[in-house]
Amino acid sequence: MRADDIDEIIRVTHLYARGLDRFDPKEALSAFAPDGVWDASAVGLTRYEGHEQILDFFERDAQAVDKQFHIITNHVIDFEDDDHATGTNYVFSEAEVKNGAAIKAIALNEDRYVRTADGWKIAERIITGLTTPQMDGFDA
């Protein structure tokens, strides 16, 4: 049933945010397919491919950041077939970095989703700023 699929996709996007905000890189990573992509190059960060690279970045983020939050909302999900979907959602995030820097970003996540043996996962997330991101001093 599509409603269940939509709920599961939204849930994995929220697990990603909760994992980041609880400084639990493995929970954040659990939202991604093993060959998933996390690409924030448009907001001054980097593109990471596969669990190893993504986990490394999430772990560095957890070490660098003192306090943070991510609000993810306004999901629009379109199904290509029973096992593949695309979608967009908005993210508002702020953080206080241990080195004294502050981060503020309002962005659009453009996602591809794939159904795996473990349920729906993010196959690719491309993050683009909707306003000019404030990332000075963040170098995780």
C-alpha cells in the first residue's frame, strides 16, 4: 500500500535527522542504502558515496558540533515503480560548533529512494541551499 511506503520513507528521513541531532552517526547512516550518496557540495560541503564515506563524515560532524537541530518537512514523494521513488523535502538546521562557529542552513533535499531488504532507504540525497547558508568555521 502506497501510504505505508510513504510513511516509511518519511520515517527514514526523520531517522537521519534524529541521528544527527542525537550525535548518533550510525542511526543517521541507517537511513541510507549501502551505496547511498549524501551530497552537500552546493552548500559548501562535500559529496560522499557509500556507507564508509558517509559514516566518516557523520562521525566527524558529531565530534565537531556541540548543539544542533534539523527540522525536515514538506515531503513530496513520487513513485517510479514498486521499489524506487524520488522526493523532495525542506530542511532547516542550526548548529553551534565546538570551535565557536555557528551554522544556519535552509535547504532543499532532493532524494532518490530505494526499497531494500531492510525497507526503504535513501539512495541519494542532494542538498541545495534555499537561502545563503552560514557555514563559516565549520570544517568537519
